[in-house]
Amino acid sequence: MTGQDKTQPDELDNDAIGAAIADAIERANFGLDLKRQGVTTVAIDEGGRLVEHRPDGTTTLLS
């Protein structure tokens, strides 16, 4: 087996892991998960403004 033959499965494994991570990120809703835990978060809205989101559903424009 050559060095190149040995790295090909590793590259395939890395590609599969990368694809799985990308898929998980697309499906993740960190804001909702954190809200359920009672955590206040901040996000940038469509207008580029910083907005605070509290677990009770209220928001405050920060900038």
C-alpha cells in the first residue's frame, strides 16, 4: 500500500464528517435551544442591528 492509498480513506472520512457537521448546523436552532434553557441571547437582525432576545419573548434593540 502506498502512502497515497492510505490517505484516501482518511480524506473520505473527513469529507463525510464535514458533510455531517454542515447538515447539523443547517438544522440547528441555537436560539430556541437557549431560550428553553432560560438564556438571553443577542442576534443581528435583517437591518444589521444588534437585538437582545430574552427567554420571555421580549426583545430590545441594542444598536
